[in-house]
Amino acid sequence: MRSIKITGGFAASSQHKRTWQDNGHERAHIIDPRINNTAKSGAHGVFVNAATATIADALATILLIQPKLHEQLAQRYNVQILI
């Protein structure tokens, strides 16, 4: 199991809360703009440690939608990511 040393801001994002049923389909609050529907990346949760909480929150949401960007974003923003 990996761990993150927390400095600066920390954020987590998941689809486990803020869900509801819509015509028999489970919906969640994070929308993938590519499909205009609930994000379904397969990531259960994303945790980001960044210079600020604002950056961490934005990156956590992006990575919940598209987790394959984790290496690129970690390097570009000098952040720690746990998916």
C-alpha cells in the first residue's frame, strides 16, 4: 500500500457519495464532459496532495474522470497522487 506525506493542500474525490437513481440508472455528481453523463472511469477514489487545496481538488476530479493522466499531471504540477 502506498502512502502520501501531506504538505500543502489535500483533496479526495470518489463516486461513492452524492449518488441517486434516475430511471433505474445510478447517477453521480461528477460528470464526464466527453459523454455528458456520470463519470465511469473505474477509479474508486483519487487522492491528491498539491501546493494548495484548490489545485488538489481540481486534479482529483480530473483524475477521477481520466485516471490515465496521473503521470502527466503529477509531473506537470509536482503533486503526489494515489488512485
